[in-house]
Amino acid sequence: MSSTPPPGHFQILYFALASSLTGKDAEPLPAPLPLSQLFSKLEELYPGIKSQVLESSLVTVNMEYVDVPSRGEEGEAVLQEGDEVAIIPPVSSG
């Protein structure tokens, strides 16, 4: 599913409802991007995604779970060229 993003970008992977709302499984986004700005950037691209998906989703960066800060914090993570970010909404089964 994942592929190498173009130079100067990181790759974002969308799963479940995130994929349905964006109409994509993955896309490159420009790097660097402070992690605290990720949800705002996605909300710009896909209005409504923050409240519908992102606020209840897990996020990984390079296959490690991270907490997305609500605003810039000293020493916060910055998404860099070549990073892989995954948006993983909650999933239920019957």
C-alpha cells in the first residue's frame, strides 16, 4: 500500500473511514510539518474530517503510535521528508 513519497514530502496513509472521506488510501504531503499542525492541514484539505474521524483516530509515525498535540509544544515532533504517517480510525465489528 505504501510507496515512497516524492522528494520534500511525507506519505500519509488513510484507513477505514479516513479513506472513505478522503477518497484515497494514501497521498504525499509537503514536509516538514509540525505534528501539531497535521490535523489542521487535513481539515483544510478535507473539511469535516477532524470532527468526523481525526479526533477519535490513532496516529502512527513510522509505525510508532504518537499523540498529536493540539498546539505547538516545545520539542514536539516534526514530520520530515520520507516519514510515513497512518490515520487509523476506530473499527467495530458485529
